[in-house]
Amino acid sequence: MARVKGGTVTHARHRKVVKAAKGYYGRRKNTFSVAKRAVERAREYATRDRKVRKRNFRALWIQRINAAVREHDGSLTYSRFIHGLHLAEIDLDRKVLADIAVREPDAFAEIVAKARAALN
């Protein structure tokens, strides 16, 4: 049986890792063993931070809604507003509510009024 050398496959694997490390600083961009560790760590961070980005956006939407609610009705808080929306059977998610609060304050004022009425 003939001897099989893995040079082609190994070179392709190394090239793939080094290509993924393009733009890194120092030996991380061109030395396979160092680039491999850097790329693995970068992929771990990317996986983790896709979840973190969702958390950050939800927090941002909540802050915007809270600020807009207090602007329209000083005594109403975010949590009471959300409870009022549930009582009024208004099913809008936080992303849409935050967008309405920023882009269409008049429409948001009506939503706040309906939530306030449902609470009373």
C-alpha cells in the first residue's frame, strides 16, 4: 500500500485558519499555532456576544420606553405601563414600543393613555 502524505489537507487547514486571522496584530495573523488560538477565542467571543447583543438591545428598548412613559405621564413607571398594556390587551413588543416612542410621540401618547385607563 502506498504511503499517504497529508501535506495538501494540512496546508489547506492551516491556510483556512490564517485567513480567518487576517487583520490580527503580530504573529497572530501569520503563525498557525498562534493564529489557531486567536481564532478559537474570537469564535468563542462571537458566540457569547450574539446573546449579549440581544440582552443589550432589550435593555436599551426598556430604557427608551421608560423615559418616554415618564415624559408623557410623570407618575407612571415602566413596569406599571407594561402591566397596563397587558390589561388593555395591547400586544406590542418592546422593540416596536421603543420605536414608536422615538419616531411617533403622539401615537405613543395615545398608547400611554390607554394603558393608564386600563390601570384605573
